[in-house]
Amino acid sequence: MKMSANPFLAAIREGRPQIGLWVSMVSNYAAEVVASAGYDWLLVDMEHAPSDMGMVLGQLQAIAPHGSTAIVRPPWNDTVMVKRLLDIGAAGLLFPMVQSVEEAQAAVAACRYPPNGVRGVAGSLRANNFGRITDYYAKADAETAVIVQVETQSAVAQALEIGQVDGVDGIFFGPADIAADMGLLGQHMSEPVWDLILTAAHKLIDAGIPVGTLVTDPAFAQKLLADGFTFVACGTDTNLLAKGADALLAQMRAATGKETI
């Protein structure tokens, strides 16, 4: 058995837009629900979701039959955790709060086998179909997506240099943390935040480096994809559930004359 190409990586390298969704509910069942929709990629979050390794494994198993590429965001660039996430079959990782070229290089190294990195080697893994993928070690480095997240003004200023690090496959802008760093906590859709992001993003796009982000406004997400962003998550499972529940209750209360609390 030969290793399959990573469809998410192939797409962003060719400049084909990839529509994603955040998976934060720490539930195999919920992951299966959204995976069945057919998003190009799903981000299984560990940074801001109460998820452990076993929970991530269950979500990866739930997503696998449905065609979406599962990217995992670890809480930090912990080489031990990175090794374990890759071993259980994450197709790529989104590293949060990358602040420098050196930190980007460390993220790449954590995802690469020696002599190109420091990933530990094991034999029978979910990632290599328990030893059945015979060319896994030869191809794993090239087929593992390494996305780094810039989330401060300092990191945004270095975005081009970070994006040019060998082995970095894309730059992901974190507007919420960038806004907070600018003194605009909670105002992540404000004009100053996006002026800063878009200036840096266009430099990356002009250099041929894939760029992505998460926004929960579908119209704005569409605008970003039209503007050259390659991979954009357009919502989160928790937000969809909350808004859907609120809207249904408001509709019912309006129909029955009962005021919303």
C-alpha cells in the first residue's frame, strides 16, 4: 500500500481555495455531523477546546470516511505532543502563536523525521495504517501540512520571513489575538485589524505563500477567498450550534408571544 497525497496540501500549493470549519466541541459525534457536510478541511482544536489525545483520535476517526482533511491545532509547539498527533494520523498541524523565524523552524522540525527534524520514529501507527503503508517514512515529511499562526503585531510584521521558512506550508492570521495585541480586544473585525492583516497577507500572496484565517462572517470569508486567501474557515461548530439554538428559540417565542429572556 502506498501513501496517498494530502489533498489539502495539494490544493493550497496549487492556489485552489479551501473552505474550512472549526471543530471545538470535543465530540466524535459532532465531528461526524460536520464532516458529513463535505468541507475541504476541518480544524480539530486543542488550544481553546478541552480536548486530549484520545478525544482527538476519536474525532479524526469520525472525520476520516467523509473526505475532509483533518488539521489539528495543538496547544503549543510541544515536540512530544506533535509526535503523538502525527502518529495518530493528523494530516497537518496549525501551530499557534508563532512569533519568529526560529519558532517556525522549530515547528517544522517537530514534524520532520531525522535528519530533517526531530520527530520520533515508531513502527505500527495509525498514520501508516499500522505498518501497511510501505513508503510512509519516505513521504510523510512532504505530505504533512505545517501551518503557522501569527497572532501579534510583531509576528505580523515578520509574516513574510516566517512564511519563507523551508517547510512552512502556509501562514494563518489570528485576528482575535491580533486585535487584542493592538488594544482592540473583542474587535477582531475592526478596520485597523484587517488593514494590518491584509497588508501582510498581500505580501505573502505575492510571494506565492498560501494564506488563511478563521472568520465567522460568510460574506467576509468569501471576500477573503476572492482576494487571494487560500484556506479560510468560515465558522465554528460551537458558534453554529449556539446561533441555531438561539434563532430557533427566538422564533418560537415570537410565535407564542413569549418574550426572549
